[in-house]
Amino acid sequence: MNNQQIVLASRPKGMPDTATFQFEDVQLSPLKPGEVLVEPTYFSVDPYMRGRMNDAKSYVPPFVVGEPLAGGAVGNVIESQAEGFAPGDLVTGTLPWATQAVVPGNSLKKLDPSLAPASYYLGILGMPGLTAYFGLLDIGKPKAGETVVVSGSAGAVGIIVGQIAKIQGCRVVGIAGSDDKVTLLQNEFGFDAVVNYKTAPDLTKAIAEACPDGVDVYFDNVGGEVSDAVIRNLNFHARIPLCGQIALYNTTEIPTGPRIQPMLLTRSVLMQGFIVSNYQNRFGEGVRQLAAWVTEGKLKYTETTLNGFDKLPEAMLGLFTGQNTGKMIVEV
Amino acid sequence: MNNQQIVLASRPKGMPDTATFQFEDVQLSPLKPGEVLVEPTYFSVDPYMRGRMNDAKSYVPPFVVGEPLAGGAVGNVIESQAEGFAPGDLVTGTLPWATQAVVPGNSLKKLDPSLAPASYYLGILGMPGLTAYFGLLDIGKPKAGETVVVSGSAGAVGIIVGQIAKIQGCRVVGIAGSDDKVTLLQNEFGFDAVVNYKTAPDLTKAIAEACPDGVDVYFDNVGGEVSDAVIRNLNFHARIPLCGQIALYNTTEIPTGPRIQPMLLTRSVLMQGFIVSNYQNRFGEGVRQLAAWVTEGKLKYTETTLNGFDKLPEAMLGLFTGQNTGKMIVEV
């Protein structure tokens, strides 16, 4: 089989489409000392990757036009010239969108396949799980009895945030985009209430009704009008971990909306933007606690899996139309 | 002399005007136990009072139509039925806009006139000084060598923020609305640079030029387009103490502007709304430190004083057109 990769053909304006992605055959160079040949088995697609398609200053450098896209992945070592890695090892790291890739060994982490299914390291025990854990607990600081609202609550991060907030003894209110997701979150994942933002005739009022004591923590994955509606319902001293703004990632103009500072000011609200790598030196703590909750049955996990390397673009686009429940994964 | 008071005649839409204020003669009732008759000597007018003219949920209850306005004041005790207060005592507290007033003794604090001029207790040793102190140090957490930008930098709070930031070893950049203020802040108050937001052809660029290493702390007294321009220049991990939004206090529509969450998110920025009373249990510490800096000559103080009880409305309106440098005071 030829080795294939998917490169960024052009920077999208607005929603990415078929002109954004290009499949190419590629010849791999022989391994140099310190390098490893990896064959990915699972790819993670995540909303933040849309930001890397723009040529803008952010917490990760932009993708380069003509170069392969890349993202979190799990794979098997095929060949190794790097100390500590041998053929057959299960590894994770940021990998190019390619059927095989040569990467530096020091960009990979070895995984123990006996602890959890390999794909969990891209979800609940990986970036989304740690994002939920640190964003909610370290910034949101929920106290028992408080009300926690999470937008994008059926997404990879949101579905974990809601469950951790329940473990903390909070009332948990989700916001999601389909009645199926509403039912699932309430019946399977323990959410106290979920608002369907697509069908609520008055979102501000719907959130007020779902939160009779107001909103103490708003874990924001979405931004835009959904966030406007939540912000109108904030309590004094509310906290907003700012995790994602998926509603705005494909806008072509600078998005505008009601100014939020007067509300944050008069209610002494904290808003904190963050990225999980801010907590890098505490990842061990996070993974241990998340794994313990999974083992104890307190934290349930769900994935949406598309099969086949060629499904990567479709999976990526599906994030923006809510095709996934829980973590979106491509199995190669 | 008759006792006069100024009542809220009607809630203003937009900028308050003569229809907002009404002067009335008023008969004082005799003192009941626990009450004190006070004659104010200095009134403070402050931007937050505009918010109290609206009928909206905030950190202080709204003024009542037909009832006197009220604000921070210093005065002399004329008569007392309250333990601990005697005629001649110098006191401070929130007092109605009246030439004399009967108030509960427990709403007043006795002042030592030998420590500082009486009006200082409305400024550098009062609410504005403490607001600057706690907002900058507790939320902004400036480190030596960082760049601190303060909007409304010639106002009561801003002029103190800038000087405290200098004491911390920061580069301090002010934003003000006249060339006279720019000159004064640079020559008399030690600001490294000051941008005139009214004349800068491109405010974002002007701030970038004044902050070659970007902005680490933005102490926001103003909001609106001035803040939009600063926010475009924020560094990773910047902090924004959200203190005031004077540019928006007289708007009649819900103000709109560019959404700020994407910028706060991608740069891991903290924004925290606050009011000085959040720090009530640390006021002693704040007053001691501010007084020490004044004594050591590290903190300079300036006031704009209008003379006469009838000048209160004019002083209040003057806040919104930048008539004051430093604290706006009305001396009765």
C-alpha cells in the first residue's frame, strides 16, 4: 500500500470544504537516529484544529499550506531508531494526518494497553478529559449545591465536565443541539436538565427556567449567542472557564455581539481563557483521578467513531454540525 | 438657612440632564436614639453612581425616584444620639445629597483629621484608592518589568493605579482624553507613556507603539472601543481587572462590539469584574499601605474641586466629559 497523507491545500474562509484538504501519496525517508516510524490506529479530530487552519497568532502555530495537517493520535511503532521505543509499542502524540509517519521519538509517549482501550487516551484520559478536569475544577471551582451550566455539553469535553460537576454535588445543566442529545445526557449521563438551543423559543428564558437559582459556573465550549443567553443568567461571583468558541470558528467577519464587560463587572464575575497545556505539570494528577472515576463507574465515556483514513476531513467538518456525541474519533 | 436636598426627579435615558435632578427644601425630623445629624463638608461624585440611576440589578441597589441621591461624603457631626459620636467629630460614610442629614450612627466612620486632609478619605485613602490598590495588586498581579495599561488614567482610580504600577517596577501606559492630561500624567505622575484616545488616528496601533512588549495587565475603567484596542494588544496570560465601563454608562441601547472571548481564550487571559467592597476585610491593610506611600512621597494625589452644594449635578455630569483630573470633589 502506498503511504498517503492529507495536506492543507488552502486556508479556508469560513467553513472548510473539499478545497481545504488534499490527499497525496508520499515517500517516507529512512529513519535517522532518534526517529520512529509510526502507524496511527486512531486519530482525534478536535475543534481547536480549525484555528490552526488560519494564519493567526494563537496558542499553537498555524498549519502550513501544502504540509500535512496533524492532530492527536494513537499508533503502533513499526520501526525505531530512538531509545526506549521498539516495534509493537503503543504510543500517543501529535501525528501528521498520514497512514505512516516518521517522527522524533521525543514527541511520543508510550501507553500501557492493559489500562484502558487505546482510543481512551485521545478522550477521557487525554486532552479532552484533562481539559474538562482542570478547566472545571481549577477555574470554575464548583461548590456542592451550586449550578453549573456547560455548553457543547454532548461534545468530547462537555460530556465529561457535566459528569465531574455532578461528582462535586452540583446541579448540572447542559446545552446541546438535538433532542436525542438532550435525552441521552439526561438519561445516561446524569445531567439534571438540558436545553436544546436550536429549538428553545427564548434561550435566555429557557436557561433561567433550567437554573432557578441562577448560574454559578459557566463552562463555555461554544461562545456566540448561546453564551450571551447564559451570561444574562449569571449570579454574583460566577466563574467562566473559557474553553472553546466553536460557534465562531468558521466566521469570516470579526464576530460582534452584546458587550459582556458591564455584566461581568456589576456581578464580580471571573472569566478565564485557558488551554490544557497550562496544566502540563499536573497531567499525572488529572489522569489518575479521571481513571479512578472511570473505574469506580462515576464517569461514563462515549465516542463517535468514523472508520477509515479517508474519513478524517468528514470527521473534522462533522464537529461543526454536531455530528458527534462525545469524542469524535477516526479509526484507521 | 433652609435645609436643601437633591432628589432623583426621573431616571435618565442616556446622559443625565437638568430633568434628572431636583432641588428641594426639606424639614429634618428630630433625632431618634442611635441617630446623628451630620453636615457634609465634601461630597464625592463617582462614575458608579450613574448605574444607580437605572432600575437594574447591580452590586448596589438603584436610587429611588423622588428620594435624594447619595454618595460618599465627609462631614461634621452637629448633634448626636448615637454612642461614640459627639458634635464636632469628623465622619465619613454614604450620605444623602443634602446640606444636613439625619443618619444612623452605625453607617458612619470617625476620621482622624490630623492624619490627612479630610477630602483624602474620599480619594486616595477612600474608595478610589482602595479600588486601585486591590484591583491592581490582587487581580492584576503586576510583576516588575511587565507592561500595565490603564484606561481612564487621569481619573480618580486610574491616576492611583498608574503610580502603584510604577512602584511595582512596571512600564506604565495611560489612556486619557486630552493633551493636557497626557502631559500631566507623564510629567507629574511618572507614566512612561500616555495615549490620547481622542486624537490617535489608530488607537490599536498607538497602544502597540506605546507597549513594544505587549500588554500584561489592563486595568479597565472605561470599556467600549478603548478596551477593544487594548485587548488586541494583550500578551499570553494577561490579566484584566474590570473596574469601570464609563464609556457605556450613558448608552440607551445594549452596547455591542467585537466579541472578546476568542481573544481571551487563545491567549489564556483572565478577566475579573470586581467592586471594592469584595475586599472589605482587608481595607485596613490597604489604607495603611496607601498612607505610607503618600507619606514617603511615592504616591501623589490630585483633586478637581467644585465649590458649592448646588454644583453636585454639574460635578456628576463632568465625570462623563472628562472635566476632572484625579478625584472629583464638591466642597460644600
